[in-house]
Amino acid sequence: MCSKAKQLLKNTNGQGLVEYALILVLVAIVVIAALKSIGSETNKVFCNVSDHIRLGN
């Protein structure tokens, strides 16, 4: 039983996948935070461009 437990603790199958998933989650969090911080400014720019196109200026 003890050797079976040691074997399970040494098993690293899937460890790389978990690490890549954690990295992906962290990158997604950073991207979402960045988009939230610049989202309102970007919206203002697009609204100004849209207004100028509609008004013909």
C-alpha cells in the first residue's frame, strides 16, 4: 500500500496540462482587466469617429 501511494505521488502525467491551463487563466485575467480599464476610452473614440462619419465632417 505504501509503495502504491509513493507511485501515485511520483506520477506527473497531466502536470504540464494543468500548468498551461493556469497560465492561460492568468493571461485571460490580465487581458480582461486591461480591456476594462481602456474600454470606456475606446468606446468614446469609436463614438466620435461614428459621429464625424454621420455628420460628414
